[in-house]
Amino acid sequence: MTTSFDKVKVWFKDSVTILWARIQYILGVLGAGLIAAFSGYDFTQLTSMDARSAFKMLLAVATAGVLTEIARRRTL
């Protein structure tokens, strides 16, 4: 018996990790677009962050991207 989830997995080469990578990518692009749209391009809050906080934020984003890419290259 084929479930709806199995049909979705076929679109992503039977890999949940590829599905997750695509979801994270789309949400990241949409999130960045919403931030840009509703911030009025006033990024002074980000530039006023101390270096330690900015580094932590960038490290978290980079780590999530790297881990997702590693997972995407594997198959479940």
C-alpha cells in the first residue's frame, strides 16, 4: 500500500534528507525575504551587535547549512 508520504518521497529520490534540505532552503529564502521586506532595510540593529553575538548567529546559520548539506548527500 502506497501512502501519500511515500509518493512525496519519490519526488525527492526516496530521500527524506533531500526533502529536509529543500524545506530548509525554501524557508530560509522566504525568511530572508520577509525580514528584508518588513525591516524597511534598516539593518542598524544587526550592525550594532557586538562581534561575539554576530559570530554566534553566523556560526549557527553556517552550521545548519553544512549539516543539512551533509545529510542531503546521504540517503535514508
